[in-house]
Amino acid sequence: MKIQISAKNYSMSDKLQTYIEKKIGKLDKYFAEDVKANIVVSKLRDVPKLEATINAKQAVFRAETANDSIYEAVDMVTDKLASQMSKLKGKLESRYKGNKALKLEFLPKHEDEITEDDMKIVRRKRLELSPMVAEEAVLQMEMLGHDFFVFLDMDTDAVSVVYKRKGNAYGILETEI
């Protein structure tokens, strides 16, 4: 596993970097080939925050946490990532049976394993995409009382999604072709 660690507004020691590489490196056994793990250490209102994203071929695992102890935050993020992997085991086994990129036999069993019945689509909705700028899409989302809003971005001529984030902030997903 290729682990890339970066720090924002946080001075990181060699000891912490080694600890992160050791803990996140243990998740390497779940993947057949080299995958990339991006770790970002920052400060959130004087509390250390750790964000981890693992990009595999067919899946993305992401976890973040803020804790007074950065070492506990590393442990918590590692546990969250392992939990995500175990929860998705059933789904991955059924969908990616022939995929050699994931070593599914190493993923731990989870008591709430996801089955095909759990993934049943119960509603479909068609929508007409209106061209608008991101700020207008945020206003539309707020007026509807939704957590996300799909729109045609006038600046990029691509389908985009605005969504609510923690702390009264917004994010945008932009599509690429």
C-alpha cells in the first residue's frame, strides 16, 4: 500500500508518521495489489483531525475523526475503515466475484452483512436538469429541504451535485467524462 501523509496546520512528528504508516499499513492485507491511501492530519478548532481515503480499483473507503489524542484518532479511523470493509464484504463478493484486486477472504465477517435484498431499489425518480450555477443549486436545495441537489452546471456544461456537509458547509461533486 502506498501511503501518502500530509499535514495542514499541524506539525507532525516522525513518531506519528511511523505510527500512521504502521496502523494504516495493516489494512494492506485486504488488497491484492498496491492501492493508494491518502492521509490528511489537520487541526479542527484546536483538536487534531485525521482523514483517510483508500482508493482501490472498484471501491473507495473513507473515514475521518477528530480527537484530543491524534494517536486515538488514528486507531479510530483504522477501525472505521476495517468496519467499512467488513460491512461491504457481502456486496463486494456478489458484485466483484472475479475481481482479483480485492482479497475478500481476508475481510472479517460482519453481523450486519449486506445482501442482495438489502440493495433493492424501491423508488425511481426522473428529473429534468436545469442549467444553473452552483450557488443557485445550493439555494434550490435549501428551498426543497434536501441534503443534495443534481443540476447542470452552466460553467462546465456537466452534471454536478451539491450536497450538505457538516458544519453548515456545502460540497460539490463534478462529473468527468
